[in-house]
Amino acid sequence: MKKMFYSIVLLLPAISLSSLAQQEQQTQPTQQKQQPPQTQQTKKPVDPARMVAGMLEVFDPEVSIITPGATDSEPPSDAIVLFDGTDISKEWEDTRGNPSKWIVKDGTMISVRGAGFIQTKRKFGSIQLHIEWKTPSEVTGESQGRGNSGVFLQERFEVQILDSYNNRTYRHGQAASIYKQFPPLVNSSRGPGVWQSYDIIYTAPTFNKDSVTYFTPPRITVLHNGVLVQNNVSLSGPTDYTRIPEVFIKTHGPGSLQLQDHGNPVAFRNIWVREL
Ligand code: MG
């Protein structure tokens, strides 16, 4: 009996240690679950190391397929051709809706003093425009009086056309300026009698409820002979010769593209537009 007592006494520490070890095994997983902070898991739902390129690739809807022009100056398949060198009356009229008195000659149309602006019969909002123009080879006049015309977007915002080759004028009135608002970044003019081009990207404005302030202003980018000269500039209002543009802001919808008669015979060709 004495022997059995001593055996139990000797076994007790071993039983206690074993049960402690079991308790530790049971409690350890609970402690491990508490370790990772939940905030880290929500910030990084996907382990960057497990990312593959395909997870960020979107196939649908497929981008529309068009056919570009044979050269960068020729109209792509989704463009509206506004003048192809033949019939001016198809797309253009004067600002009263009457047939234009501008001349069509040798595949070009030429402004006529006193005939007034011409405008497209179609009306546009935001557009990409390609237009080629040529000031007279015989140089007469100076400053604003030499080869003056202009492209008016939505009947309101003028990208100036002028013979600005060796012809100083105010900087926001020379060729490729947004008239009286933004001078071009550089003067990329060719000489008189040489064809030049504008590629214009125009974003139409949106309006606040008061109808006399912009929610988003009109924005214009211009490449003159392939050179960036207006870099997405934001206009403060319509073009005006003497007064500040903000005064003339008024809600409007789509508008015609207009070409200016400023008294100088300026020729145009290869005009096309893409609606954006
Ligand atoms: Mg002008």
C-alpha cells in the first residue's frame, strides 16, 4: 500500500505537466488568429505577388475599327468631308442661310471681300477638325490686314488665320492664336502663297444653371503645320474684338463651323471633321 502511494505521488507532476502542455496546444491557435491586423487585410485584398497581367486586361466592348486616310491629312472613314474641292453649296451657306458667294477655283474655295462669313449647314458640338488654308502669294497690307480669315468653332470661338510670316501683330492675334485670348506657343507659319494646315481638337462647353457661366469651359488644342501651338487651353468666353469674353457667355447647343471673310482672299481646301 505504501508502495502504491509513493507511485501516485511520483506520477502527479508528470500528469500536471502533460495537461499543461495540452492546454497550451489548445490556446495557441487562438493566439495566432489574433495576430494578423484586420486593417492590413482590407487594404491589400490581393497579394501583388499573385497578380498576373490578365487580371487587368479588358476586351469588351471592342474598340471601333475605322480606316485611316492614306496620309495623315486625308479623311479617315468616320470623317464628314466638308469640302473636297468641288461643290461649296453641298455643305456651306452664308450666315443668313443663302448660297455662299465665295469662289470655287482650282479645287479650292476662296473668301470674297464683302461676301461675309460662310458656315456649315450641319451643326456640331465637340469635334476634331482638319483644314488647309493659304494666304495670298502677293503680299499686301500688314499686321491684321494681311491674309486675315479665321475658323470659328460653334459660331463663337475663333482660331485666327493670318499671314504671320514676317508680319508682327499683337501676339494673341497672330496665326493660330485663340483670338484675343491665347497666343500660339510658337509661330509655325509658312510663307505667303504656301498651303498650311490646322488640326484642331475642340471640346464644347457645358453650362451652369444660371446659363451665363460655364460648368466646364470650351477647350481647344491646335496643331499648326503639325506643330502643337495650343495645348488644351480653356477659354473664358466667346471671341470678341473689343470686349471681355465672359460678358458674352450664354447657354448654347451645337453650332455651325464658320470661316471668316475679313476682306483678304484666303483659299481653303481639304476640310473634314470627326464628331467627338
Ligand atoms: Mg480673323
